[in-house]
Amino acid sequence: MTCIHAEEIDRLGLSAVIERARAVVGDGPVYVSFDIDALDPAFAPGTGTPEVGGLTTREAQALLRGLKGVDIVGGDLVEVAPQYDSTTNTAHAGAQMLFEILSLMTFAPSRRSA
């Protein structure tokens, strides 16, 4: 498992993080699990473990979109806690991240050859 901490993203840059992720997964099938608490609570307060200093929704979208062409065969979104999501911002952000993952699946090499 490769772990890149949120504070490293500014130093490395989104492009380098995407490049590293793509190198780790290679050409094999990939399952993407997006943990909503990766987002800063300003964007997703409705989670059991909010993390100040997390990603913005724009950064998260860019990271996911950077996986275009990876053989994504499935995905999920975890840790949305509706009881803490009084504004529904977390649910909206989560739905968008799932949309991004589903959209990426249409570009998966295994889907195009089927």
C-alpha cells in the first residue's frame, strides 16, 4: 500500500501524486475506494472523522480525473455520516466523487475491449 499524506500534496503537486498513483496500479484491474474524510471539513463536515487540512473538492476531482485510462473495474465511497451532515454538503460531495469514479470506468481498457 502506498500512502501520500495530504500535507505532501502541496509539496509534490497534484500531477506528481497522480503519476505516482498510476505507477502503483499499473495495467491491472483497479478498484477505487474514496474515503470522504479525505476532504477538508469545509467541504465535507458529515463524516465520523473530519480532518482539517484535507483536500478541496476541486483537488479530489482532479486526482480522480487523473486516473482516466486506468483499468477501473469498480469503486465505492465510504464514511459519509448523514447524522453529521446538516448542510448535505457531504452527501453532494460524495455523490460527485462517485460520479467521477463511474465516469472513469467508461475509459477502462477492459471495458473498451469487451
